[in-house]
Amino acid sequence: MRADLAAGGELVRTLGAYVDASGDVRRAAERLVLHPNTLRYRLRRARERYGVDLDDPDTRLLVTLAVRLTGDV
């Protein structure tokens, strides 16, 4: 259970960094001190786990607002 919660937290931080970087994988990866491929993997996991489609403008807006409201950015 703890591992799942920790992984969920990483995914939320990843989404936060990604939307804060305006979808720039390289910048978001640098911010999180990750390889860009690791960031891409986490974005795929977020899509699988939470059904987040960051290609959809409405979803991206909602994710951006949610991340800002939680203060994880």
C-alpha cells in the first residue's frame, strides 16, 4: 500500500512539473532531476492509472488547475 501511495505521489509531482513546464518534457525532467525517458514513462503511468489524457486541452486545463490548487507545483 505504501509503495502505491508513493508511486501516486511521484505521478502527481510528475504531472505538476509537466504542466508547469507547459508540456516541455526536457524542462520538466530537468526540474525533477530525471532522465526525459523516465518522465515519459511516468506520464504513461499517469495516463494508465488515472485516465489522464494530456493531449486533450480540457483535461490538461483540469490537471493544471488541480495541481495548482493542491500546491504541488
